[in-house]
Amino acid sequence: MERNKKPSKETKDNWHNDSNNWIWGIFYYNKEDKRMFPPKRNKLMGWTTNFANPNSVFILIIIIAILCVLGKYIK
């Protein structure tokens, strides 16, 4: 795939349906997919993190840290 060309909807659907991109069926891991939060396997359930994208993992860690800090002070 070209560097600046965005993948088509068909390509994204193929990535999403490929079981090799899902670890244990729940963790999405695809280095070719640059989306940080692609839809979950069941698209009605929301989004998941693309664990192959370091930015999405970083944002997920920040969100968890914020929730932990807020949870400590809201009690």
C-alpha cells in the first residue's frame, strides 16, 4: 500500500474479518491498520484498541491512569 493512500472500506473490512488480526479473538493487532480505535469484532459493541499502534496503547494507558487517579479521589 502506498504511504499516503488511505485504505478503502473493503480493505478495512478485510482486515477486520481476518482472524489473524485478532489475538484470542478479542485483541485487535494489525500493523498495516493505522487506526487507533477500530470497531470491535461485533461492531455494535463499540471500538477496541489496535495494539499494533503504539499511539493507541499510549492513549489507553493514559486513560486508565486518569481513571485510577479519579477513582482514588472520588471515594
